Amino acid sequence: MILSCDLSQLDAFAPALLTNDEVIDVDQDPLGKAAGRRARAGSTEVWARPLHDGSVAVGLFNLAPAAVDVTAKWSDLGLHGKQQVRDLWLQKDIGLFDEAFTASVPPHGAVLVKIGKPG
């Protein structure tokens, strides 16, 4: 990981993100598969990569100047049935979802989740 900025000027979010074990685990996943775009609708995109434990890391991206809902559909991700969704940045389980997961994504922002079969 490379960081190119003035470390004394970081807000509280940046160090928490840079030291987030769950996000680092996705970055360093031993399967080593690259993410690819799985869906695009207007100013939104869904990118995903398979992980070694059988789950999928999913980025929901909003390229617009206003918040929008972005949906990851199981059919686009190769998933079926009920899936557990975990917010990796907040490090908390969001819940079980069937067929799709939708999140409100801030302007020019992203949401990073891990989706997989429940425990």
C-alpha cells in the first residue's frame, strides 16, 4: 500500500481506513483475483472480486454529484439465495439479503461490502 500525502493533515477517517484489517484482508486476499465491473447504470457502477473464502468483495460506486442508491444484484455477481452483507469500512454486519443489496452512496463516493453465505 502506498500513501502519498501529508500525514499530519489526515482527518480521523483516513488512518482508520488505512489500518482497517477487513479492508486489508480484501487487498491481500490469497486468491489474487482482480475486481471487474459487473454492472453499470447511469452514473453508478458495481465492481466485484471473488475471495478465497467463497465470498465476494463488492464496491458500489457513485460518479454523480448527488447521493444515489446503488444496487448489487446477485445475478450480476454469480450468487444465489440469501447472502450475508457486511460493511467493510464500518466493520459491521448489515444483514441477510435475497437477490440484491442496495445502499445509498454519497456523491462521488463508494461503499465497500463483503457478500457471502451466512455463517
